[in-house]
Amino acid sequence: MRYALFFLLMIALNSSAQVKNYIIGVKGDTLNRVDSKGMKQGKWINHYDEVRSEPGYEEEGMYVNNRKEGGWRLYTLDGDLAGLENYRWGNKDGVCQYFNKAGSLTREESWRAMNPDKQYDTLEIEDIDNLNHFHTVIVKNEGVAIKHGTWKFYDATTGMILRTETYTMGKRETAKKDTAASDSAATVKKSMAKPKEVQDYEKKNAGKKKVRVRDGATN
């Protein structure tokens, strides 16, 4: 029994030695841990004050070896949910959503995280003109997140999508729906064009002096 207690005490002392700094949250959980190597670990809450008219906010999520990992939640300084972000290797990855003060979704972004430990990365890219078909590309790794996928912008009042933008590894693509929208606009414009008879009349009388017609006006 004595040896067992000694063994448990050594484990506790060793664990404490690995943590350089931390705080205790209101729920009694350990937050903002910094290990002996000065690296952020575990659950953290970051606070940012307002700077040059930019609103302040707080964010909470997990760090793994000084890098953000997994889901993070953003809050206004009033405590309202402002955003939901996803991270991998310390960079944004996947879908990130942002909300206004009323809690309505205003923007949805799509990101692709790059592993900062690699000089180059191999990716499978979907062919936008031939869906469900992929090709392999090798890209130089800048160690950052890049836009990849569909970005959506919402009307905060109605919840309807105002516009979308599609990106492939940081490069914006011409969305087929945008093309369709342009075709639709062209169709509407064409339908509003003057009838052929009117066009023929205007062409026939082009350049002729217009005759003023008395309309009964005194001036």
C-alpha cells in the first residue's frame, strides 16, 4: 500500500511539473494551460478587446502543441454567439459560420488547412465541370489555410442566400449557377426589347426631322 501511494504521488508531481501555467475556470475546469515547453495545451479561452472600431470578442476551443484544433466558438463581449470555426494544424479547415447580434447566419466559409510541417502537399481536387471526378495535384505548402469550397452569403432577415462563391485551392471558380443567372438576366433583357415592328419603324425614320405636335399647352 505504501509503495502504491508513493507511485501515485510521483505521477501527480510529474504531471504538475509538465504544466508551467494555467487558470481555473468558473466550472472548476483547468483552462489556458501552458506546458513546460511554453506551448498551449488543452482548452483555452482567448479575450480580445475592441481595437480601432473593430468589435472585441472571445473565443474558446482546444490547443494541441500550440495550435488550434477542432471546433472553436466565438462570442461577442456581450456573450452572444458570433461564429463557429473549425481548425486543423492551427489553420481554419472545413466549414466556418458567422452570425449577427440577432443570431442569424450571415456568412458560411469553406477552408482547406495546409499542414505547416510539410513543404509540399498532395491533394485530390474535384473537377468542377465534371463532378465526382478527381485529379491529384501537388502544391507548395505555405502552411496557411486557403479558401476551398463554396462560400455562402445570407440575407440575415430572410435567411435566403444572396450569393455564392466557389473556390478551388484559393482560386475562385466561375460557378455554373452564376452562368445560369446571367443567362436568365439576358433572357429577361431580351424579352424587354422593343418589338421588331417598332425597331423597323425607328430605323426607317432615323435622321428625319421630328415634327412638334401641339398638345394644347400654353407654354
